[in-house]
Amino acid sequence: ILNVERARIDKILSNDEIRAMITAIGSGIRDDFDLKSLRYHKIIIMTDADVDGSHISTLIMTFFFRYMRELVENGNIYIAAPPLYLIKKGAKKEYAWTDAERDVILEKFGGGTIQRYKGLGEMNAEQLWDTTMNPEFRIMKRVSIENATEADRVFSMLMGDDVSPRRDFIEKHAVYANIDI
């Protein structure tokens, strides 16, 4: 998806992915935004559970924050949390979303085989349903804005042209990220 933080409106509106989202959501953007025209109560961002997926989620959230902020303020935007691992031993199987959860399951099972998901495409339909789509078991995080001024600053820093503050932010916060190396 296009980084809308750095793009002109004509380029944004000519981007196929963005046009598809605007059409699917149905509420328009910016001054033409109308919450009553919203086609869905929940808009779920579902990307791979790796760094690339996090970047794509940030690009999408930047678009929503800049052009459809009311969706965020109204609590309509969610992020799905797919697992990173499937651990199996015999007939037992469990999913893990973090390395720590993986280790606890391995200890509980007394070992086992680990399947590391590099992306949603590595899951079969049943696994995707069980972990990310099924309302009974899925994990979704509602996107909210506690401080609009701070959110504006962070989006500008993360998605803007100035590399130095972005690099400083990444170096300071990388310890909190689950980064594939």
C-alpha cells in the first residue's frame, strides 16, 4: 500500500489498494467522510505476524488516521493477531503468538515439532480459521487514539521523510518488537 504520509491526494486516489478500501468501506474520505454510510462495523487489518506485516499495518493505519480518522475515533478499526507458531506433539497441538508462549508450550508438551509461520499464506484454510478468523478464538486489538496530537507526531515521524528521528525511534523501541533476523 502507498505511504499516504508522503503522497499527494491525486496519487493517493489513483492507488488501486486505497481506492479498493475506500469503495469497500463506503464512507468516503476527509471532508466527504460520512460515518452513516459505513458498510461494516469492524474493519480488520490482517497482515503477516512479522516485521513486514507490521509495516503494512502501519501504512494502512496511517491512511485511516489521515483520511478516515473517524473510523479510529469511533472504534471501528481492529488489528488481527495471527500466531507465529504451531507446536505439535502426537495428537496435541497449540498455537503460540510469542517466543515465550512457544517455549511454555514446548515445556508443557515435553518437546514437540514447531511450525514457524512466516506469513498468513503458509496456513491452510482450517488453520487460518482456527487462529485468526473464528470469532470464538481469534485475537483482535482495537485501534484507538489516546492522544491525537501525539498520534499525529508519531505517524509523521514514522512515515515522513526525515530518517533520523525514525532511526532513533526504531533503535529505542526495537527491543519491544518481535523482529525476524
